[in-house]
Amino acid sequence: MATNACGTGLVPFDYSANRLIYAPKFTASLNAEYTYPTSFGDVSTNVGWRHISPYDEQLSAASLTPTKNATGQATLVTVNGNDPRVRTTTQDLVDASLTFNFDMNDTKAYVRVFGRNLLNEKTTTHAFTVAGLWSFGMALEPRTYGATLGVKF
């Protein structure tokens, strides 16, 4: 029989002390859009807010607790919680855009200016630990501004 790190054959692991990864307890969003006509087409404004509560990004790098039988062999291994080094913070993200829509006979064109993460929230979106030695993470996109031009035909 093959053995594992506990020196025995197959042993069940109990993850009940862990929270699911990438699963915040609460999320909410609220958006408002207003469009008004103009002589050239219309102008549309959009403002949105997203709330994301903290979430864990790795099952566990915490300690393991083996339950052993009378002969000293592990019969169950309990994983003692998620790794707090790879947990996000609360995110309250505000995005906005202003779109100018132009009606030109059979063609429609638009110019949009936008801002994302306007409150400049700083946290990770994906992270993991490497062999329990260090953590690697991908940062949430910082405050970003931009513009897009488009033609619909």
C-alpha cells in the first residue's frame, strides 16, 4: 500500500474549518443610468457601486492536525483554517461613464469616457502562498480612466 506524508495509506482530510475560496459572504451592487435626448442623438450617464465582502483566496496553508489510532497511524487529518495572508479586504468599487451617441442616418457612432475604481480601492483579486514561504498576489486594477470610440452599422 502506498503511504502518504502521515506514513499511512489513504487518509481522509477534514476541511470543515475552512471557508470556501473566492466566495464572499455578501456582495451587492447598485447602478443608475440616465439618458437624455439631444440634437445630435443622446447622452447617457452611468454610475455604479459594487460591494464585495472579504474572501479567502487559498484553502489552507495552516497547520494540519492528524487524528491517530491506537497504533499511531493517522485515520483523519484536520486542516485548521484558511491562510489569512491571502485574504482580501472589503471592496467598495465605484465606476462611472458618460456616453455621447450620434445618429448619422444609417450609422450610429459613440464616444464614451469612463472611470473605474474611482475610490482607488487597494486589495488583491487572486493570491496564493508558495510552499508556505511567501505569498503571491494579483492587485485589483487601480483607479483607471479612459475613452472609447465606436461605430455601429
